[in-house]
Amino acid sequence: MNIAIIGGGIGGLATANALLKKGFNVQVYERAKVLRPIGAGLSLTPNGLNSLNAVQPGIAELLIKAGSPIETMTLKRSTGETIASKPMEIMQKYGQPMLSIQWSKLQAILVSVLPPEIIHLQHRCVGFEQQDNCVKAYFAGGKTVQVDLLIGADGINSIVRQGLIGDKFPSYAGRMSWRGVTQYFHKQLSPNVTTLITAPDGKNFMLMDVGGGFTFWGAGALSADDYVYERTTDAKTRVLETFAEWAEPVEAIIAATPKADIVERPICDRPPLKYWSQGRVTLLGDAAHPVVPSLGQGANMAFEDAYELAECLFVAPNIEAALNAYENSRIPRTAVIYDCSATQGYRAYQPDSETTFTKMMKPSQMSQNDFEAWLYSYNQYQSS
């Protein structure tokens, strides 16, 4: 089977590896000129790491060496007082850590296990057309590719999704975000620690050790509109003004981050879909189920998708049966994660956000523990 993946992000790269392992002929088409790093860090949780390891045994160990397993979670007020702190016992419970890693290092490791000739840069997909026995993908500049199956892994603004669903623009969640990664020393920044800082005026700030002396910071604030500045200088000025007079090291680390490395984005999602596939075309990752980043599950869900889609295509008698099985497995789970992400994301920016976060820090929250077990124990790969 010849398969084209639209999108060379981490979901598309993981899917390419999973499909290659099953013997499929796979090509990845990415619109960017180069696979360049972006100013971001992210969390990989046991469900995501187990999915990757099922595809490529040993890759979780490489990622752990490249990142920072989080051992402590700390909650603070914007004025500097520590509200709560707890050890993270994820490794002991689920066999894999909660891992913080730079997006660029994750991308590089995923690229390293792929044949370089299957990744085609400067290929911007502009649409597709299905026929009885194939699907044609069209690219800017006139290039056409004919394949048996087309996978849209091209993110929240997916062109493939528009051809399938036609739901146009994502839903703005009422919050703006800023993020950056920088190598910065401060006495309040410790290895293997993630710190969440909150305020009652609809603002949050996160500091996350991502290994190698680098810290990822992510900021969010309520905003009536989703206007994004074109100039990086304006974006840096805006986030500095938004978090002015917050306790150290908030202002210091923003100031120390080069303006070109600060990413400003509106926080968006899309409501869950009833289907992701039609004929010989399907969706994966943020193209299928984008969520707000409150649970840190975007990448992990994409890695689950990658493994399961490859398994379904390998064992099913035809494409239709494979995509039906893929949807039946994935849509209910991702819908639950969407609901929990949306709810927690909303509460995190309300005046009582401190109360919300404090409850999450307490081990006595039985429903929270049950949800965590359901989320992180998702490992049906050990018997594969």
C-alpha cells in the first residue's frame, strides 16, 4: 500500500515510522523549507512514551536522556509564595516518567529513525481528490501525488480536514499564549522541576526544566480577541507588560529570551468529530482532535493515533475496515480528553484558579487519580 502523510510534525513523523515498521510504502510531505526548531517544550506522559516505544523499542530511553523527567511539581502565587509542592510518582506508578523535552529534540529523534528520502520539504498541500481506487493529493506549484491512502497530520488548521469536514476555523478559547525556550540560570530554577504560577486575574505562567540547562516557559492570559502581533519585538513587549511585577524569575526569564524565540499564539481547539475518515482519507493528531494545552496531551494522543492506525491498517482486510476500527478505538478516548482539557483549561483562568490547582495537587482527589490512571495506563501495546 502506498501512503502519503501530509504534515511533517511530530505526529506525522511518528506515523511514518509506525507504518514503515509494518511494511507500508510511506512518503511525508511538509510545507516548510526546513524542519527547524520552534520555541517550545512539551510533556510526554507514559501513554505517549509507551506508544512510541511500541513502534520503535528503545526510543523512550533516547527521549528520557534528551529531556528531563519531572520529579517535583510546585504551585505558586504570582506574588512569589509557594502554595503547594508534591513529588511526581508517575514513573513508579506507570513505568514511564512524565518527561519534559524541547520540541526540537523530540523532532530530531523522530527524524533520526526515518529514511531521509521519504521526507519531502516545500510541499504545501492545497487539496485532494478521491477516485475509486486511489486518492490524488495536490500541491502548490502543480505537483500531484497518487496514493492508496492519504493521512492528514497537518495540524489544527489542516487542509486535509477542510476537504473532509469543511469546518473552517478553529474555536478561539478566549486566551492568548506565549512561549519560549532559553538557557537561563536562576536560583529559583531547579532541575527536574515544573512550577506553575497563577493569579486571580486570568493569568498563568509555567516554568519547566527541559534538560541541558534549558528552561521552557509558557504564559497564558485571558484576552477578548485573538490578535497576534506580526513583529517579534511587539510580542515580547506584550508578554512583558502582561506579566509585569510578577515575582521572579518570571520577568527575568522573559527578558532573557531572544525576541525571535518567543512564539505568540491564540489558544484554540475544535469540538470532537463523529468521524475522521472518508473513503481513502483520514485524519490524525491535531488535525483530528485539537485540544487546549491544559493536560499536555496533544503530542501523546498523536503518538497513540500513530501506533493504532498502523496496527489497524496491518490487520484489517481493507482500508475501509481499517479506518472504521481506527475511529472506533480513538474517537471515544480523544473526546473524553477534549472535555477534560476544555474544562480544566477554563477553570485555570478563573478568579478561583488557585483553588482549582490546589485541589489537583492533593493526592486525596480520587476522581483525579482515577482519571490519571485511565489516561497514563493506556498501554495495549505490551502484547503486540
